[in-house]
Amino acid sequence: MIPLSFRFRFALLAGLVSTALLLVSGAVLWRLTRDFALDRLDREIRNLGQANLERVVGPSHWARLENAFGFVAGEERAPGYVIWARGADRAVYRSVAWPAGLDPERFSTFESGVAAMDAPPPPRRDRPISRENPALPLRVPRFFTVEVEGRAWRIGLMGNPYVTLALGADLAEFEAGLTRLRRAFTATLAGALLLVVGGAWLLARSAFRPVERLTEAVEGITARGLDQRILPPVDDPEFRRLAAGFNAMLDRLERSFHQATRFSADASHELKTPLSLLQGTLEHTIEATPAGSPTQAACASMLEDVQRLKAIVQKLLILSLADAGRLSLHRVRLALKPLLRNVVEDLRAQAPDITVKFEVEADAWVLADADLLEQTFQNLAANALKYNRPGGRIELAVKTTEDRVLVEVGNTGAGIPAADQVHIFKRFYRGAKARADRGAGAGLGLALAREIVRGHEGELLLCESVADWTVFRVSLPLAGN
């Protein structure tokens, strides 16, 4: 699974939170809008009904009212309102369009909220409402929605002491209006969501732009450029503090690095002279003492240790120069085949029982320091010989690509354990087998070889290490004609 960047996760989280808030707000707003529209319809039903209940009317009044509804709606449209009215004499008026499946007697279950009241003497029907002829008291209206024969109706139940009136409104047009409104609302919400997501991404980019600048500056700082510093942002106090912390850390790192480099270089340089003197003294003592004497044997053993120390000191000196960026390379156009043939001849001379195979696809030329590059291949060959099995083999192969030359050094023998493979190029690191062997070296050979190869703009890698085969590969740029 590909890990997601922190900026993407930040934008995703901001977008999800904003989207959730927008959706919840939209749902609440839609519910309020629908309730408001339904309440408005209820008020319209109540006003239409109660306006016809303020005085006593006869059955013909409801017919005229229905005709008025039809005139307003138009004959070509379905009836918007239907009427069901029951007078004090139990006479019922019902619109022709009243749903056949809706039994008006069901309304008795709703009449508990509009219970009959003591009826006053009926006023005159056609007399205007006045102090002498007051409006009739009205019952509290009740509203409910029913669905009959595939159509929804909003019914308002109201009345006065003499008449119970059920006024129904067809909800088809109401729902159609809500559908249009919902589409517009959904389109607006979708646009808002796109704006929110885009805004979250732009916010994330804007918020992490100083981090990107800091990252680019930090990536440009190498061991050879520890004197570089990060320019703190002017308009970001938080990142200005971060940049100041980075610069302070770089100050400490630069001082420590230069101190360590100077110590390594100075120690290596200062140790060369006394070790050379000690080596000369031991060689003179060996020549002056009787052959096979205990003194000669002891001096010979010490001489081996001194030579080993001199090799370590020389490697440390080269590594310290590489760390400081002062490794001097005398690079010339060099043919690899003769150089590698010398390495192969040394191997055959040191281990006659080891089969050494040397393959060259084509002559390869590189720009290199002959002495340091040969030391690199000598180190690899020495390791291939040291960790080989009796009667094993070593293979050196030279291959070329369009712009690179590849030199592979392979050997039989116990492979490098997987736990050691990631550490073998570290300085002074030795595997369990090497630590058990006193003469196995100081763990600087591969580290030195990699630094030399990198100084030649190349790379040294461990290609494979299985049960009985290990291969190292050196990649170098080809030299032009």
C-alpha cells in the first residue's frame, strides 16, 4: 500500500470534516425548508377553511367554493383542493374529486381535538358579521397527511359548532415543487462540496509551502556543505522558529563534524611516522636475531600487527579526506582490463587452489585514479578470497551499458547473513564470522571501497548473497573517446 503524504492526509481530513459539516447543515436546512413549506400549506388550508366557517352556510355554499377553486386552478389541471363538509343535520357535501378510498367517517378519530361545543343560537346566514351578529367560534384545526390510490393528500380538519369541514390539498404539485427545489439544492450542495474540497487542498498547499521550502533547503545541505543555512520565513513566526532551530542544529553538527574529521585526519597523520619507525625497528631486529628464535617469532608477530595498523591508519586517512571533501583524485583515462588483470594475477598467486575466472565483454575505459581504483578492487578481491571455501572459485566480469561499465566480483562460500547485509558498508562493522577471526580486518575495507567509487561518480552495491554465492558490483561512468 502506497503511504499517503501528510499534506494529502491533512487536506483529506479538512475536506472530510468540512464535507460532514456541510452535509449535516444541508440535511437540517432541507428538513427546515420542507417543514416550513408544509406549514405554509397548512396555513393556506386553515385560512381558506376558517374564512368559510365564520357564519352558518348551506350546502350550496360548498359547491360555490369548489367552483371557485376550479376557476383559480383552471379546468385543464387536476383539482388542487377537495371539500368534505358535514352540517349539524348530518347532511354531507363531498367534492366529486374526493378520493374514493378515503372514508370521511374516519375523521371521527380526529374529532376528539375539535369536540362539539355548546352551540349558541344560530345567527342569520346572510347577515354581515357585526356586534349584533358576531362570528361563530371555531374549533382548533388539525392537519394530517394520507395516501390514497397512489396520491398523497394534506387534510385540514376544522369546524364551528354547526359544521365539520375537511379541506384537502393535493400534494402532487407540492411534492413537484419540493423536487425542483431538491434538485437545485443538491446541485448547489455538490458545487459547495467541490469548493470545500478544492479549498481544503489549497489550504493544505498554502500551509505546507514553508515546510517544502525548509525541506528543499535541508536536502541541499550535505557533508560538504554544512556551512549552508536556512533562510527563515518572514511571515511565519512558527516556521521562523523551526528554521532557527535547524540552523542552531547545523551549527552544532558542523562543529562536531569538523572536530571529528580533524581528529581522524590528525590522528592518522601523526600515527604514520611512529608506526613506520616501529616497523623499521622490528624489521631490523628480525634480521639481527637468529632464525627461528623466540625473539624473531615475537618480532615477526608484532610486525604483522604493525603492518595491519598502518593499513588501518592509511584507510582512516583516506576516509577522513573523503568526509571533508578533500580526497585528491588524480584522474586519467584508464583501461580497466590491464588493471583488473593485475588483481586476478595476485589472486592466483595467493590462492592456487581457488579457481579464478576473468571475463571481459569489451574494452572499457574510465576516468579514474589508478592507485585508488586498484585498491578498491584489491579490497573486493581480498574479501572474496578471505570468505571463500576451500577449492572454491572467484569470478570477475566486466560488462558495459550505454554509458556505464559494470564490474562484478563474485565468490563461493558462506553467504552474508541477511541481518548483516544492511550494515556491511558501515565503518568498523564486522559480521559474527569476521569478529571471530582475529585477522579478518578492522571492518574498513568495504567502507573505503565505496567512498573511493563514489569519488569516481560511481556506486558499489551488494547484488546478491545466497548460500554459496556472493556478488558485489561496481558501477562507473564510461570515459569518452
